[in-house]
Amino acid sequence: MKTIFLILKREYLVRVKKKSFLVMTFVTPILVSCIWLVPVFFAMRGIDQKKVEVIDENGKFGTTFKDTKELVFKPVNTSVETAKKEFSKSGYDVLVHIPKDILENPKDLKIYAEKNVSLEVKRGIEKAVEQEIENIRLIEAGIDRKVLESTKVDVSSDTYSLSDEGEKDSSSGAATGIGYFCAFIIYFAIFLYGVQVMRGVMEEKTNRIVEVIISSVKPFQLMAGKILGVALVGLTQFLLWILLTFGISTVASNLLGQSVGPQNRMEMMANQTGAAKTPPTEKAKVEQKSSPVASVLKAISTLNVPLIIGCFLLYFVGGYLIYSALFAAVGSAVDSDTDVQQFMFPITIPLVLSFIMAQFVIREPDGAVAFWMSMIPFTSPIIMMVRIPFGVPAWEIILSLTLLIGGFLGTAWLAARIYRVGILMYGKKPSYKELMKWVFYKA
């Protein structure tokens, strides 16, 4: 055990002291925080209004358009040709031409600009014209637009989970997002740190350093120390990522909330919801409910975050140990990168399959496929992390972790049998048949 600890310590310190480790550890939380904070920042800022010049040959649209946050309409009495010639000096961003036969041919609408207009602006203009055409047709049919609008209903719902502990808030969106995010991180980390183990074994074998090391330690001790050392590197990096990401996101969220004053935020939220004359108390409620940051934090708070983090660490370690043992066996069996793909592909099939199936498991987290794939040690690290945010019985988690530990012990035994022989084999490309012989060689 002391020998394994020494190897573990060496592997851990060598990797932790690298500049690449330090850079990625501190840069990644900033990037992750920016992924969701930057869109929120620009969403709160809004976009500049575009001034739209309208030439209405039909005579029924010019003064009926309603201005929006994105578009300001201004009808002009001039010909299309004159407007196009003077457009560059007019100060308008967009020129809209509504022909006489627009009611019979709605697709004849023409939009002019010095550069290509954005899809949002194009759609906003089309929507405004569509609405006015609908109004005209409703009036001609003797239907009041206000009556028709009053029949439309916008339904939204709040979700709750019922258990022996009582009624609790829940969020399907947060469960889906967190589950898929955790599954992706585990999928990415297993490949990242598993390949590090394989590369380290290949490097020692190619440089013949392993021949000196094997004279002092057993092959299993060397493999176990290397695997556990890289595992601690991964855990250290993940814990730092979680703490730094949480800290940076919290500070940035507070600064983002202060950058837009309370009055501006209430006005912006009121304009978005069409409640320009809402009392201050109601505005505050609208702001709190509509704020992107508040919505995200409220959705996450409905989840069992300590359970998710605890299971994430356990399944990351379990999944990593299984696959890193196999990666170590592959590294010991080959001499060059060209031989790696032959053995890597079968190993990674369950991992890739589980990541692909995760999108179907999210649709039915309590289905038979989700249950059995969360019990198989090679697929459970990803599939179970997808299911846990939705709520999984404790006995399923315990059974899955027990099978995961058993899978690691079996995989470690198999990998160690291959490792002890392959680490000293040179100049020969092994086949699967050859690997099976190594498994049953006597020590």
C-alpha cells in the first residue's frame, strides 16, 4: 500500500504542477460563467430601435402600425423610386414598400436597406403587416378584433413533486439541463483523464523507464498508483471548478443586477409584459418573475443540489476507474499510436452509446431502458446522472453504485492481468487472441 501511495503521490504532483493544469483550472470557470452570463447581459441590454420608412400605396396601413422595442414606423407620402434614391440621406434604417394589391398578394411586400437586414427585423416587419391585413379582413367580415383577442389564453404552469416528505417545487427544465450537463461533463472527463493514463503508460513503456520501475514495484501497484493519482487530479480540478464557477457566477450575477438600475429593470420588464401602468408592487413581482438570473437560480433551487453533487463525484470516480483501467491495459499492450485505435474503439462503444441514449432517457427517466442502462457499470455513470435530477429511489442509486464498484473490481483484475505482461512486450502487435492468453498467464 505504501508503494501505491508513493506512485500516486508522484503522478498527482507531476500533473498538478503543470502550467496547463493551472491555466485550465482557473480559466474554465470563467468560460463556463460567461456562457450563461454573457447572453443574459445582452438580453437585458436589448437592441437598438430601427427606424422604418413606410410607403403605403394601398392607403390602409401607413398610420396603423404600432411601434415596438425593435421597430419605429414612419409613413411618408412619396413615390417608391424617389424614396429609394433619397434613402441613404433620409436617416432611416429600413424602407418598406406596401403595394396596392397587398391584400390579394401578401407576398409582394418589399423591404429595402443599405445592408442585409437581420432576420429579427425582417420578421418584425412581416408580423406587423400580417397583423394589419388580418385586422382589415376581420373588419370586412364583421368581426371585432378586440373580441377575437379576448378569446386567446396564455397558459403557464408550475410543477410540484409529491413524496412522503410533502409537496415541493420542481422544475423540469432545470432537471433536464442539469442532468444533461452532468452527463456531458462525466463523458468528457472520462475521455480526458483516461487518455492521460494511457499516454503515461505508453510513454513509460516506449522510453523503457518501466523496466527500471518494475524492478522495484509490482505491475499492479504501478497501474493502481497511476490510475488513482490521475483520479485525484481530476477530483481536485472538478472541486476547484465547482467552487470557482459558483463564486464567479454569484459575483457576476450581483454586478449584472446592479448595472441595470431597479427603475430601469422594472420599466423594461413592464414593457416586455405590456404592463406599462402596473403599480410599483406589481412591477417588482413582474421583475422578479421575469429576470433571467432569478429564474435560473429559482429553478436550480428546486433540485436536490447536495445529492446531485455527491452522486456526480461518486459516478465520476467510478466511471473513471473502470475506463482508466481499460485505457491503462491498452497503453501497456501497444507500442505506437497507430495500434491504439484497434483496442480503443470497442472500449469506448458503451461510453458513446450511453451519451447518445441520454437524450432518449431524458424523455422517459423512469422507463425500462433508463433503469437497466443505469445499472450496467459501463453506462451507469452517464445514464444515472441524467436521471438523478428527476428523482431516483435511494435503492436504485445504492444498487447502481454497488454494481459500479463490482464492475471496477472485475475490470481492474482483467486490466492488471494484461498490464503485467504487456508492459514488458516490445516489437509485436498484439491481437485480441494474444490478449486473452495474457489474461491466463501464470505469474
